Amino acid sequence: MIEALVDQIEARFAELERQIVDPEVIGDRHRYAEVGREYRRMQDAVKLAKAWRHATDDAAGARELLAEGEDPEVREMLEAAREQIAEVEEEIRLAMVDPDPYDDRDVIVEIQGGAGGEEAGLWAGDVYRMLTKYAERRGFKAEPLQVSDGKYTFAISGDGAYSVFKWEAGTHRVQRVPATESQGRIHTSTCTVAVLPEAEDVDIHIDQNDLQIDVYRSSGPGGQSVNTTDSAVRITHKPSGVVVSMQDEKSQLQNREKALRVLRARLYEHAVAEQRAEQAAARSAQVGSGDRAEKIRTYNYGERRVTDHRVKVTLYSLEAILEGELDEFTAALQADEKRRLLELQAADAGA
């Protein structure tokens, strides 16, 4: 069975190599983007296929030598090859689990203070700092789109950004004594994080006739005007009712471009959610619903403890985590996703 899978990997990669230089494919933006994404995804699987071929050749050679006479060194070589084959076979199965089709995308992240009043707004700022630090640690580029009290919208770009940051979607809960608390009482506050795969031009077509665009003067704290020109932009997508406002830039054009970018991502997420709902209805179990209403993580300042409730992982390194050291959580969540997908794949195969 595994040899058939290796044959399939090699044949598919050879086909992708042909397609990626085919002028007809290059001329079709949507198709070329899809081929490019699959080509990059298949590269690791091809490396594993080569490793499997090499290990099986080593094992076959060792068996031929042992047929001529027992040799401890050759016997050891055979056992090492068998161990490598078993290890690589498991990695190949994991590599060929159908990935989230949006994993390669850049993302737009929206953070909003939740329950907890002023403290929730401060906590939203802390989570914003943590996620931008994490982006920097992973070699991604973080680009602020709109930053205001208690609400933060920013883009993260880089290969595989969605595969990393999708795990941050949900409610982040903090338990700590607020700076404004004179009695030293612990408060519980929350903020919500939405992670949207960024839409490409070929994904979402927005009819300009469906947009209502209003311009106004940007305002600062207390409603005071911080601009003498109508540079702030509010875009309403009339069919869906989605509204996006942007005022951080001094240029109306820049605010308009940023607002359209966020609007496109929100509409894309809505289309993706509908598609996933249809897929879930056809299955008895849904993998990775990504429901961002659930409390995904709790940060306890008193015990310096952070718990991810989805994978039951608790780390006592609060300061490092708030500085963006989230890799341990991400690795556990990705491993859990692959395990569940493998179980689902096996169940589908047996059905």
C-alpha cells in the first residue's frame, strides 16, 4: 500500500513540475496559483518518498548479503533500514493527509476587547503585542491596518501564515489584578481574535455597484477631529451588510484600499464558512470547526500559567508566551489536527 502511495506522490509531483512551466497554466492566474500552492505542499512529500526509496534499497541490499551468510554488521544495517522505513512511512501518511486548503494564505487578524470593560481593552492590546511578536519570531511580516483602543486589525504575510495563526482564533481569557484595581482583586477579562485567510483577487469579485462608500473626518479620543480633510472611509457591502471603517492613514485612498482589503477577507471567510458547513453536513464529524466563540486559552498571571483548553496543554512560562513564544502550543495543535484527520481518513476508507 505504501509503495502505491509513493508512486502516486512521484507521479503527481512530476505532473505539477510540468504544469508549473506550461504557458497555458501560467496564463490562467487562478489555476497557476493553485498549481503553485500544491507544488510547494508536495515538496516535503517528495523528499519523504525519496527517503523511503533509499531505505527500501538499503534493506533489499542487506537481505541479499545476509542470504550469502550471516554478518552482524549487515544484520545491524538491515534493522536500521527497517526502522527508517517504518518512521518514513508514518511521515508519508501524515504528509498526505488532506491539508486545510487555506493554510498557505496570508491572514488578516482582528482583535476586539470582550468582557471586562477597560481591562478587556488593555488585554486586547497585550494579545496584539503577543501575536505580532510571534509573527516576527516566525519570520512573518506584520502590518498594522487599524489600531485603536481595544480594537486591533493587522495583516500577517508569509508562506503558511494561516497554518500558524488560525490556532489563535477564539476567545483569549486573562485572570489578573488590573493596574486600576486598588483592592488587589483578581479580575477575569477576555478578548476575541478573528483570523481571516486573506483573499486573492481571483477568489472574491466585488461589484463596485454593491458598495456604499462614505468619507468623513477621522476622529481621535473623545471624538475630537484629528484631520481637517475627509480622509476616513467607511465601506458598506450592501448585499451582505458587512461594514468596514478605516481612518488610520492620512490619505483617503490608502484608507479605502485597506478597508477593501479587510472587506474582501471578511467576504471570503463567509464564503469559506458556508462551504465548510456544507461539507460538515455531509459528514458525521467535523474536523477543526475553528469556532472562535469558544474559550481557547487562559492566561493566569498569579500562577504564571497559560493553558490551551483544546489540547489540554499547560505551560508555566507566562512572560515568554506574552513575548510571542507560542511554538509549543502551535506544534501541539497541529499534531492534534493531523491525528484527527488521519482518524477521519481511516474511517472514510473503511466506510
